[in-house]
Amino acid sequence: MNKTINYLLTGLICLVAGGQFFQVMTRYVFEIPVMGLEETLLYPTLWLYVMGAVNASRENTHIRANVLEIFIKTDRQKNILAIVGEALSLIIGCWLTYWAWDFTKYSLRVWKESPTLYLPTFYVDVALVVGLVLMMLFTARQLWQHIRELSTEEALEHD
């Protein structure tokens, strides 16, 4: 799975960078703007953004502002703080996933199209719900790992 996500992210970033380079070259160097290129770049750009967030969730490398960790001394307390943080993230993320699912159903029903090339925007809109579902799965996995660590610590203390 690591290689698949790395290849996907690398491909998307190359596609976006190549598209932007092509746009700059045609518009400013050759003075022949390509109609609709911005619309087509919206698809890989949004998927890159969402899949990058999924990857950060998978690797547990999101930027965090854990100020409380400065004041916490024991590993057990840090683990409890991580459980509370992951649980809150899971609750809020599930709420947002529900909203994203409603939006995706709306997008499928309405079937909007882009203004210039008439591309269906559903394929951009669905990225949000796919990304949030994957992030919630990884968040639940991390929550479960923290709970297991806490229960292992407590079992070792009682022995």
C-alpha cells in the first residue's frame, strides 16, 4: 500500500506541475492560452490535496499543536491524551464525513458540469468523501493502537 500511495501522489504531483508548466509556457511564452486547462487541472489538484491528507493520516504525520504534552510527564498520561485527541478527531471526522456523503449524493443527483469543457464535477466532489472515509479508518486504527498501548501499560503495572 505504501508504494501504491507513493506512486499515486507522485503521479498526481507530476501531472499538476506539468499542467501548470504547460499553462505558463503556452500563455506567457507562446501567447496561445489553452482553453479549459484550468478546469482539467482541478481534478488532479483536488485529488492530490485529499490523498496527501489521507497519506498524512496513514503515516500519522499531521501537524499537531499538542501544547498539553509539554506539561504531561508520564507515558500513561501522554497515551490518555492521545486517546482523547484521536477520539475527538474520529467524532468530528465522522460528522464531516456524513456531510461529505450528503454533498456527494447531491452532486450525483444534480450532475453539474464545468463551464467550459462540460466535464462532470462529480469526480472532483467525490474526492472529499473518499478521502474522509480513508482518514477516519486510519484515525480509528490509531485510536485502537493507543487503547491497546494503554491496556498493555496497565497490565504490566498490575503484574
